[in-house]
Amino acid sequence: MILILTFEFAAAHFYENKAWTTQKNNEVFGKCYTPHGHGHNYKLELEVDIGKHAPNKAKKAILEHLQPLIQTIDHSHLNFDVPYFKSLVPTTENISLYLKDQIELPVLYRAKRLRLFEMDSIFVELTI
């Protein structure tokens, strides 16, 4: 059985490559390149194979493992609050890879797919 869990979080970040000039950052990142950064209300969908386990029990166990991760990034400034992004541009793609690496589920369940929405029309999907 497949269980799909949805989480929402808000986070700010810089779109800046410090090795580039201001002009190059402006060319690549456009309006997203500002001295203060910008933010999004993200939506994370996680598809989990729960086998033949009871959905409500599985959901509770999975939420217990994932809530601390979501709470860590919710209403954060990723460049300041998450060491992973101190030297890496927190694009939606990179945030997805970070989340994938951080997700630890109980051994009974297996994450299959992660989808991170920056907005309804922009998202990244990873097969795990």
C-alpha cells in the first residue's frame, strides 16, 4: 500500500553564487537575486510504501520521524539556519536533495518518491 503525506513549510533563502559578479548573479537569478533574499511557501509530498501495515499506524509513525525535520526548516532562512546551505545555493532542486538525504523512516516503511513544490507550476520530483 502506498501512503502519500503532504507537508507545508515556509523558508527564505538567497539565490547567489558568491564566486560570481553581481552582474552574473543578476543574469542567472534575475529578481530572485537580492541582498535580503526571498522566500516561498513550499509543499512537500512524500510517497511511502507501507506494505500491508495499517495506514493510520504507519502515518503516525512516519509523522513522528518527519515532524522534527519539517520544524527545523519551517520559517527558517536556509542559508543561515541549515549548515548544508552555507555554501550551496538553496534552489528547489538542492532543497529536494537535502530533504531526501535527511528523511529517515521507521524500518517497516520505504520512501519511494519526493515531490517539492516551490509553487503550483514549479516543482521537483525525486525517486528515492
